Amino acid sequence: MTDNANHLVPLLLDAEKAAQLLGIGERFFWGMHSTGELGPLPIKLGKRTLWSRFELEEWVRCRCPRRETG
């Protein structure tokens, strides 16, 4: 039996990995999040703040719209 754990793609990403996925710096990523330029909202799991890989990829496919307010 082969170990597929090394080939798993995480569904949730911390800010560092999410920024890498988007090709931007982590500091810029946090700035986009705080101003609403980053569309997807994070998921809180305990003390961790994570973003859905699927939502980030979909956000880019939609041409990176600003987060809806209200």
C-alpha cells in the first residue's frame, strides 16, 4: 500500500501559504484582507486563521473582486 499523505493538497491554508498561492507577500495579503480587497473571508479553527483554497482559486477566476460589504 502506498502512502498518499505526501501527495495531499491542503484545503485550508494559513496566511503564508495563501499568499504564496496568490503570488503575493504575506504582509500584502494581510493588508488586502484588512481593507476588503481580498474577497474570501477566513475560517477560524481554534486560534488558527485559515482560508479555503477553493474560495481563493474561485476568487481569482472571478478576477479578484473586492469583498461585498453589508
